[in-house]
Amino acid sequence: MKILQVISDLRVGGAERVAIHLCRGFLQRGHEVQLVACKEGGAQEELLPDDPNFRFKILGIHRSSIKNPLAFLRDLKKMGRALDQELIQFQPDVVQSHLPEDDLFVAQACRRTGIGAHIPMIHSLQFHIHREGLDFRSRMRLRLHAKALKNAACVIAVSEAVKTKVLEMTKLDEAAVHVLHNGIDLTPYKNLPTQSEARTSIGLGKQCKLVLGVGRLHPAKNYPLFVEASRLVLNRLPETQFALVGEGDQRTPIEAAITQFGVTQNWTLLGQRKDVPVCLKAADVFVQSSDWEGFPITVVEAMAAGVPVVATDVAGIGELLKHNQHGYLSLPGDAEALALGIIQALENPQQARDMAHKAESIAWQHYNLEAWAEAAESIARKALGSAP
């Protein structure tokens, strides 16, 4: 098959990583793949496959705000023409988009040109999921998004929780939505250094207990909750150190929380790093404090690295891990419960390691690149059969 993947850009983020790794998986299965970034490239360009059957194209179109209607409509037309041209030149069998805003443009381009079965991949519906009610802009976006999904050959949701939300918000036929948990190339998690060597590599002490978070600094991750939980942990285990790998627009609120809760001496913000597997290996506990997730790749990575996981039980996390079997889960927004999970993992290291070992087996058996790409390929072939 010829498969076109569409993403907005290649900044550091989960959907962007999924797009790149899915390209790798399809290439390994013998397909011809093109990745299109609508806006720009980004830091994750260095992860792109080096393969003669792979192409990467940046369209360079930055969409104006809807608050400027004339400029917004102008950019819509530019995006449409650019995508039409890519479809005509590449002639893909399947076109897959990874973010709601791109779903709209891809669906329209496939309809205009008659080229490619559109398979949008829904990670979450972040633009409305946290709101009590939808404002006018969000209602319009949701209406357009629902129309694009209904015209797609099929829809992939990254978790059962996301599928439920998609069906609720769009009224799609349940049979049109397939659940495919995210996978990842786990090769970097083979032959990791010892924990002591990893600690030295990232510049943290060898003797302390280290609790680590990894992810884009985004409101959905609720890292200030992680900071609040750390204060409660330190009341009982005062020598514990905490660190966070990642960058984003929430760095200032996180720094403010570290100051507010008086834990400055026990916290390190490591910023964006290229050695995430090594950082995870350095940790005694991995924490995911999110209020909402689709299906978090970082949890799979922590599992693959054999690190005990403490996480809020939101969306796909509960589909990955069972509480007290593979990790410690707590309700979102509950700092005390999150802290209790961290304390249990630190004070009962053998139990935590046993659970981490079970979780590690799950990651390697079910969320490796080969199994994920095979399942995605199967969905794509079915979509081709049902495409108009």
C-alpha cells in the first residue's frame, strides 16, 4: 500500500511521535509511506526514518486565528490546495490524519480528489473535554469534526475511553470506530545501562530515591498536582528527589508550584532530553498525574524500562494497568492518593518491582512496533474495502 500520514508539525508531543513511529512500522511491513507536516517541522524530525520508501514534506502553512475570518478562510484555501496537490502527486491508497484540525482538511481533500481512504486517528478531544459547556467556537469545531469523521472510511480511537467519548460527542455508528492502542518502537529500551550509570548520565545522585515524570508540559498533564503530591511524600520520606523531563507552556506554573509547596531542594526540571530511556532507567518510580489522556506513550515506555508506575486512572491508563497488579492507580486530581501510591512504591520496593516486571512483559508483548503496525495495517486494508 501507499500510505500518507498527515500531522500539523513535528514538535515534541504524543500524537507527533505516534505518527513517526507508525511510519516506521508501515515501512517495516513493506509499504511506501509519505509524512506531511502541514505547518512546520520540529525537534522530532531527527526521529524520521531513513528509508528509500519514505518521504517527508513540510507544507509551511500556518493557519490564522478564526478571530480574523478573512485570513482564516484564505489559509483554509491554501491548505486545501496544498493537500490536494500532495494527494494527486503521491496517489495514496490510505490517508491517515492524527489531530482533529487536520482531520477536517484531509477529509475535504480526499472528497475533492477522490484519492485515498481517510482513516483519522483520534487521540483525544482536548478542545472540549475539560469544559462544562461548549462555547460557540467549540460547538462549530465539533460539528465540523463530526462531519469529517462520518465521511471517513473508518475511525481509529486510541483507547476504549476515547471511543466512548467520540461516540458520545459525534453520534457516529459504533461499528465505524476501531480501538487501536498506541504502540512504539521499543528498540531504545534494549540493553539499557544500570540505574547507577543512568543516574550519573543525567547528573543526579546515585543514593537517593528518584521519582520521575516525562511528558510535554501541558495543562492536561497536571504536573502541579505531581508537585503537591511530592510535598506529602517528603513529609514521610524527606530524602526523595523528584524530576521532570519535558518542555511546554506550563513550565512557569510548575515552577510556581515548586516554590509554593516549598520543595525547591528536592526538585529538578530536566527540560527536553534525547535520552528518555536512560532517564527512565534512572528512576525508582515513574509518575503520570494527568487529568485526561488518550493513551499515553510515556506510560508504555516506563513499563518497557521496568520502572514501577504510579498514575491517575484516566482514559487509556486504566486499560494499560490494573491497580495493585501492574502499578498504582489513583483518581485524577487527588494529590493525597497520588502521594500514597508513590510512598507505597518506595517503601515496598520488592512488591513494586514485581508489579513492574509484569507491566514490562505487557509492554513488550502487546505494545511493540511490530504488533501495533500489523494491527494498523489490518484496519487500513479493511478501510480500503469499505471506501467509496
